[in-house]
Amino acid sequence: MRPTALVVDDEPQMTAIIAFALETQNFDTLTAHDGATALNLLRNRSVDLVVLDVMMPTLDGLSLCARIRRHSTIPIMLLSALSQHDDIITGLEHGADDYVTKPFHPREVALRAQALVRRREGANMLRVGELVIDCGTRTVSFAGRRVEMPYTEFQLLLHLAGRPGVPQSWRTLLRDVWGTEELIGGRDVVKSAVYRLRSRLSAVGDGAQYICNLRGVGYLVPDLPPAATGTQPHHPPR
């Protein structure tokens, strides 16, 4: 079955270009030129991905992204001419899974869209390098060794591993893992959980290197291809 992507952009020409690129990569597409139309489509149609322009009148892309994320885990890709690091972080904090800056090649958008959908389809089993997360049984293993962890740390690892290579700020993690944006000492709560998670992974080898801290930006799991069974672990750089 072909996945369906909703393309939202107030410029009809850009909407058509992106939709065509997605269709060449085996997507069915829906289009909207404003946020209200997009929300209506999402309420009435089954959609596997949203490709969303940031700079739109009335209901801008960031606000629309946040509204979608309140009720859905559907993958969201933001497109924007705003390319400063703070702009990208803001987009990710609003719930986006990917952020593509203009100018871009339409094929790049389509290929990154494919990757987001594949990741979602394989959500029951996440594999990043030597790290394997089984969402069905809620178990984690690294380099073939079982790693025991409590619920919150499992959810934290699942959130990070589900967005490999994409830094997540402590505010984003607090909102999406702990389910709140207002918690006294929230930054320290996240920091402590990350420390415990790294400690558990370090107990089975070099797994702690899979939880990276980008100072002033956030935390991420490196975007590594799944390790082949029987091979030596591939250790990400420090």
C-alpha cells in the first residue's frame, strides 16, 4: 500500500513541486494551502506523513505542527527558509521529526520523507547500530546483551532512538517523555535520567556513547545503520 503524504504550503507552485517529487517516490499526496484546510484533512483522511511549510499566514507552520502533535504521533517534516540553528531547534521543539532548510532539492525532501515513513513502519523494532529496542515487549539490548531499565528511561531512549541524529532539547524531552512543560527542576530531571540511561548502557560495553550531549542544544542518539548480526560493534565517535 502506498503511503499518503499531506503537503501544506501557502504557495501553490511549491506545493505542486513537492507533491510531484513525493509521487515519484511512491507516495499518494494530499495538498492544503492553509492550516485550517490541513487540520480538516487530517481529521477526515488517513495520512502517513505531513510535509509542512513554516512561513504561512494566519496559522503558521510551527503552530500547526504543535497542534498536530497534541493529538498525533504522525511524522512531521518542516520546510523553512529560516536556517539559523535556533530556528531549527525551535521547529524540533514544536514536535517536528525533521527540518529541511530552503533552498532544497525536491528529491531530497522525497527521500527524507521515505526515511521518516520507513522509520514509523518499523516502529515496533528500532535498530540503531548495536542498539535494539523492541517496542512490543518493551525490552532493550546492546551488542546482543539485554539492558534492564525502568519505564521512564525506556521511554526516553525510545524517543531519542526514534529520531536518530536529531537533537532533542531538555524542554522537548520533558514535554514528550514526562508529559509536562511545567516541572520544577525540569532540566535537572532530564539530565539525571540521561545520566542513568548512559550508566545502564555503559554496563554492557560502549553503549553510553549512543547517548550524545550537544552542549547548549540537547541530546541525541547517533544516526547509525543497524549492525549486521555477528559483526563487531560499530562505536560512534566521542
